[in-house]
Amino acid sequence: MNIRAQLLFLILFATLIPALVAGVQFLERRDAEIADARQDLEASAQQIAVELNGLIRSTAQLHFGLSRAPELDTQNRADCSNFLADVLNEYPQYTGILTIKPSGDLFCDSLRSGRKINLTDRRYFQDALKSGKPLSVEPAFGRLTGNAVLQIAYAVRHKTDELKFVLLASLDLEKIMRSRSRTLPRNKVVIALADDKGVVLTWHPDGEKLRGKSIADLPLFRFAQWYPVEEGREDIEFGGVSRIWAVSTLPDFPAVGLHVLVGVSKHDLLAAANQNMIEALEILFIVCLLVFSGAWILASRVMNRELAEGRRIRELNEKLEQRVLERTVGLEAVNQELNREITERSRAEAELRIAAIAFDSQEGMMVTDADGVILRVNRAFTEDTGYPAEEVVGQTRAMFRSGRQDIALDDEMWETVQRAGSWQGEAWKRRKNGEIFPVWLTMSAVRGNGGSVTHYVGTHIDITQRKAVEDQLHKLAFYDPLTQLPNRRLLLDRLGHALAGRERSLNQGAIMFIDLDNFKTLNDTQGHDVGDRLLVEAGKRLQSSVRQGDTVARLGGDEFVVMLEELAADSLLVAQVKGMAEKILGVLALPYQIELQTEFGKHTTLNYQCTASIGVTLFGTRGENVDELLKQADLAMYQAKDSGRNTIRFFDPDMQATITSRVALEADLRNAVEMGQFQLYYQPQVLDEGQCLVGAEALVRWCHPQRGIVSPGEFISLAEETGLILPLGLWVLETACIQLATWGRQSDMAHLTIAVNVSAHQLHQTNFVNQVLEVLAKTGANPQRLKLELTESMLVRNIEDFISKMALLKSMGVGFSLDDFGTGYSSLSYLKRLPLDQLKIDQSFVRDVLTDSDDAAIAKMIVALADSLRLTVIAEGVETEEQRLFLVESGCHAYQGYLFSKPLPLTAFEDYARRVQDKCPPIPQTIS
């Protein structure tokens, strides 16, 4: 090898060694960068998990407060939804808050959607049904909002451990993760949440298309399932991109199955390092090129030198090579030591970052030594207390005592910390400015390797706002928002205490139920705003009219209740109560001065006078209950209304008995309609001497299981008032038409008609005509054998509507009879227009037709009127042969009454019909 080649080889060797060293250093820096990125990702994943963990605990505290709110323990869905909407405004981190009935049905929600949803398939609801597990957490997509949420449910139970309802708050994971993605320590970091089934809940950034997709079969989710066996991993490909990933789960709620995934692309991570490597290689190539060029020129010159010079050069090269080798070895040792220091420093910095993030959370934190001397506080602590860190460090926790906290509670707290390692609960603290504020305090003991306490860590959350909400909830629950008087709930509570106290006192009390007379008229004419101002003024007058210890409450609308207590139980008790009631009547009757604002912005004063009706009941002499007393006072108030208003009435037990009997009868009647406890009786309608049967009137009877057969006179008016006459009347019509169809197939019964009484409520129905026609079509009855009986009193109003309905049915063959004719006030002009077939003489005229000349004249007039209008006539209530003979002389030949037969059950009526069948001559065509 000549000198030139040797020189070139030496230069090449000397150049390659630094290149190799630089390459090794690049690889080590690359590995360090990846390790540092992995630690950052793990720290971020843990931090997000800790943050979600804290939000779950904060939500649990919110649930605990809301579970005591009486607005949630209500049957009013709108009030409950409005209340939850107000709560949601204070906590924007939730998409919604709702309550679920024990059946799984949604009762109310903060979005006031009004939707009907059953949530029994949700895991959190099924967990809530399990006794001993009040809190349940489940990641899901909200059914109301469609967003990815963390469903945090809290089972609210009665004292008997029976489920009352389930509180559910939906934590907006989308909003939380979007906000968190902007605070990550590295650029282009992917942050995602997945549930234990591999469904992607959120993916940031640009992960809208992935939301709701399953990654259960991909390596990324298998890596998440193996956590913490694999705490960090690189080169996991997802979506065509290879990334470094870190994963974490909720530390206190691992069963939720929520995986926090944080990843960064290796290409993005090493882009800067790769660029630096490329630039270094380019510089090295230029240097090598320059060196080789110079070496080539130098070698050319060296060739012309003497051999001695060549040997000297070789010696110098050897020395140079030795020095380069020694320097290289030294550099490698230094680089290795430097890499170790960098790795250790990176690990320590990552741990410090995690600790700093946890310490600088939103909760105030304080660290003390084993003697309680404060060593460190975080920023949230100084903001809450107003003390800067330099004033707190070195002091003891006693400087924050408020004086409101019981010493025994403080001792119990520290005893629990020493025994169990931690304590949490409500406490009071004092700020630097002297202000006392409530906190949710958690104290934990930190123990060393030997088991002895080395430090104490305390965290607190300012719950001033929560306390304010609880106070507001209490006010909303127990006081009327308009008048600020106690509401029904507080009144019932005080009345219950008063009744319980009667056992220990000989004194008595009184309840006054007060209703403002004609208040609705003021509301309708002047508006609800004016009515509200009158109610406020009336409440003030009532408060000023009673004693200090008495209660004035507003139940709603214009109804007030005054509860008088500690009244002497003597003979003057009634007079004393009456005197106070008369005083209240006088105060309420004074004119009210109500300012009104006109449309031009001017003010005017409305002078309004309003009286009241007062019902009074006494208590303390017998074993009353709260509901019974209020009902008694209410009944007495309505008695005062019926007595002309602006008066006072005391409760009358006879009135209570009447109401109770009526309520029981109404309940039995409703049950009778549902159970079909009715039967039709048929009273024959005959001609002349009663030997020719032409039809029957269908009369309903109630077959009561205890009382036996009940006549219509006892329950028809109640059925009219309650609206039960509609289903009952339809049943009578259908049953009668079924019987007509049955008789129509029997030659000896086919000529009979059935008269069915129709109520005014039935005739007022818009579909009455269609209803009758549908029954006829369904049963197959001959409409010409059906006669509908109307009463004269039904024709007082809506006569035109009645005429049109009657005409339609008349055109289909249905007949009409005017019952109780002569007892009402029918206009003859209307009577002439009605499509009637028959007039019926009322039994009140027939009863005294032989002894009362007026009744006899009316009976004759009805017969003459029917003849002039070409109508048939029938008399009801015929009981004696003398009455029948008088009617015959007057021109009436059709009868119905006990002279011939009382109303009979179906079988007995058919037997009666067959007995008279052979005696009946041919039926005149004029008799329907």
C-alpha cells in the first residue's frame, strides 16, 4: 500500500469513528425522547383518570345534597324538571340530571323534554336496585342528548331500605376530553375514552367518525385490557398510524371499565430529531468530501517527498490514530454517563410533574408532619383561605379553627384518622378575613415503612354554594314563593306537632280554612298580576290579625289556613275562636288599594273590596289526624260559601257523614260500572184493560253485592254528576237492542217495542247519533222497535242541536217519546218542531187525577194536545182501575203502572208476555 492509499485510509478511519459516535448518540437521544414521551403520556393518562375520579366523587356529593331536596320527592313532574334545570345551570359539566322511578320510568329531567323512557336495561339502574350499593357509574351515550356521558346514578331509599327513586347525572365526557386535549404537554397527541366492550366514547382531535365505533378486535384495545401489565407501549398501529400509547383506568372505580388512552405518532415525535440527523449527515458528508479532497492533494505532494518523510508521516499518523482512539473511548464513557443522568432526570421530572399536577388540583390541599405542623399548601388552599403560603407554612392547623365546630367532633375526626387512616365529612374553617365557611374535609395519614405516621394530608372543598342551594331548597320546600307564608308542607308539619303536643297539654286549638270570595273574577278581569298583589296583601292582613305563635299558611290559589294553638279548653272556646274569625273577616273585607299601570305608563289605583268565607274546626279533644282536620275545615268553608259567603261556619259532623256516604256510594258505583253489576228490568206497556202488551220500558237496576237490588232513584243522579251515566247509558242501550234483536227472531215477541231513557249528557255528545246507529248495526235490532225517551227538562237549551240529532235518528226509523210531559217549561213552538212519536203523562198527574181538579185538567189537556199534534199518548203510574177508567174517558188508551205489572226481570217479563198474548186483539197501527 503506497503512502497515498495509507493517508486516505487513515483519514477515512478517523472520520468514520466520530460519525459512528454521533450515530450512537442519536439513537440514544431517540430512545430517551421516546422514553420521555411515554412518561409524559402515562402522566397525562393518570392525570385524566384522577380528574374523572374526582368528578365522580364531586357528583356523589351533589347527589347526596339533592337526595334531601323535597322538590325531588314530589308527584309534580313539571316542578321537579324545573328544579333540576336550575341545578343544571349551576353545574355545566353535566348534560343533564334526572330522576327515575323504581319502575325504571323517567319521571323528570333537567332538559324538561317530557319524553317517556324506560331505563331498566341500564346497568346503573340495575345496580341501584341492589341494596347496599347506592352509587353506580356507567359510561354510555345519553338517550336524551346522544352525547358520550358518564352516567353517575345514586339510589335514594326510604328508611325501610325501599327504593324511593334513582338520581342520575350525566357527566359530559365530550366536553371534558375536548377541554383536556388542549392542555396536554405535547403537540399532536391523541386522547380517547373507551368502555370495557371496546366502544369508542370520545376521540380527540378529529375523532367524530370514530365515536360509537368498536375497537374490540384491534391491538390497541387488547393493550388497554392488559393494563397495568403493559403500562406503556409503542408501535401500536391504529388507522394506518403507528403511535406510542399509554393507558389508565379510574383508580377508585376500576369496575366502571373506562379506559383512558393517550397516544402520539412516532413520526411526529421524532420529526425534529430525524431532521437534525439528516442535517448532521449532510454536514459530515461535506466535511468528508473536503477532507478527502485535501487528502488527495496532500497525498500527491507527499509522493514526491523522500521516504524518510514518509516514515515520519506514518509515525505521526500512528500517534494520531492512538490519540483518536483514546479520545473516542473517553467520549463514549462520557456519553454513557450523560445518557444515564438524562434518563434519571427525565424519570424524576415525570414523577414531579405527576405530583405537581395532583397537588395543584382544584381541591385545597395541606401537608403536615406527624406533629401537625404545616409543611406545604397548594394554590387552591391559599385562594380558599386567603392566607399566602409563607404565612401558613410552619403553623398548625389550629389557626383555621372557626369556633363553630364541636371539640368532640374534632377529637373524633383525629381518632378516626389514627385508627382507620382517613376521615371525611363536613367541617367549618375560618378565612384570613375572619369569614367562616363550610368545607367537605378529607384527612389521611401517611405511614412510613415501619408503620408509623410520617405526614398528614388534608384536602377540602368549599361547599358554601352547596349550602346556599340547600337553604334555598328548604325555603322553596316549606314557604310559598308569592306571599312568603308557610306552604302546605310546613303547615302539615306544624299541625302534626301540635296534635302530638295535645297529649301533654290540656289546651286546644282551631283550624280556619279561608277562601277569598269571587277572587276568580278579579283574576279574569284585571289579570293574574293584580290578583297576586291582592293575595300578598291578604296574607299580610292575616298575619297581623293573629297572635305571635299562630300559623298563617297559603295552600294555593286564594286559599289560606290559620292554625290557632294554646287555646284554653273552657266553655268560652267557641266564642273565642268565633271572635278571632270575625276579626279576620272584618280585616279582609276592608278596601284594597292596588296600583295599576296603564298602557301609557301612567299609574292608577284600583279600589277593590273582597270578602271571605271561613270554615272552622276545633282539635285537641279527640284523636284527630292532620288530613281529617283539614278536610273538616274545608267542608265547613264550603258550607259558608253555600250560606251566602262572607260568613263563618263551624264543622258539622252530620255533613261529614253525608259526604262520606256519598264518597263510598260513588266508589261503589264506579266499581259497579267496571264489574258490570247492573241488570235491566222491563215494565210492561199495555192497551185498554191490560190484555194487549205492546212493549216495555227498560229500567236499570243495580245488583249491589252487599245492599242487594238498588233502585235508579238512589244512584242515577250521582251517575249524572260524576259522568258515569255515559258508560252506564251505553250499556243500557246495547243490552236493550240485543234483547230487541232476540225478540225479533220470535214470532210471538217480534211486535214488542222497548223504550230506553236517554240522559242529557248522552244527547249532548257530538257522536250520539253515530253511537246509536253503531249499536243498532252491531246488535241487528230493528230501529222501528226502539223508542228513546227524553225528559222535558232536556229541551231547555241547545234545542236546535237536539232537533237535528233527533231528525237523523228518526229518518233511520228510531222513535221518540217525551217523558214527564207537563212537569217542565217546554215551548209549544219547540214541541211542534220536535220529531216526536209519543207524549207520556207524568205519574205525578195520574196519582191525584181523581182528587185534584188541576191534575185532571192537565191530563185531559195532554191527551188533547197529543191528538192535535197527531202523537200517541201513554200514561205512567196507573195503579187503580178508577184511574184507568178516567184516562179512558179522557181519550188515553195506553198505560204503564202497578195496576198491570211492576218492573220485571227478563224471564218474568217474558212469562207475563206469553200469558197475555192470546188475549190481545189485533194491534192498532197508531200505537208504537
